[in-house]
Amino acid sequence: MGAQRRTALGLAAAALLLCSACASPDQRIQDHRKALESLGATTALIGQAWLAGNVSGTYTRTSLEKTLQLIEQERAAFADSAELLAQPGAAMLSQTADRLSRLVAQLTGDIAARDATAARAHLGEIPILPAELH
């Protein structure tokens, strides 16, 4: 049963990839926007938890490093598609991903330095968040 389940999961993953490749450029941009909004919200929540003293600096830095990896994966998806970057709004979204990456790196440094003032300032500069968090 384990092999059958792995095969089924593999086929499901392949189907999802094919479906996403068939999505219109506008839909793909919207999907990337939602992913980046989620990563912006994740960054905010991680930073706020550290500022409130609810999580350790080590946990916070590790979480931010993983978040940065996920942001870079989203950014790479833009770089891999000239068709996508040619769409209105996609280049701006790519630049937003770049700004979010730099901000997460700066925030990680703030946490390492235990600089709550700088961390709070950087959290206020998150360039993309879901509408409900504005």
C-alpha cells in the first residue's frame, strides 16, 4: 500500500504542475502575488512573536532563513519565465519579491544583534501583505 500511495501522490503532484503550467499568465501572476503576500505575513508574524518575547532568537532566525528560501523560490519562478515577466505587473511583483528578500535578510540581522528598534522599523517596511493585514 505504501508504494501505491507514493505513486498516487506523485501523479497528483505531476497533475498540479501541469495545471499550473497551463494557467494563464494573469492567473500565474495572481498565484505568485498570493504566495508573496503569505510570505510577507509570515515575516510579520515571526518578527512580532520575537518582539513580544514569545519565541527565541534562534527560532526566529531559523524561521526567517526558511522564509527567505521560499521567497527566493517564488522570485526564481519569475526569472524562469520571460513570458511572465513581460506581463504588466509581473516585473513590479518581481521587484517586490526582491525587496522582501532584502528586508528578511536585514530583519535576520536585527534579530541576531538583538536590535528590537531596527526589527520593529523593518517590520513596518514589509512591501507586500494580504489586504486583511494592512
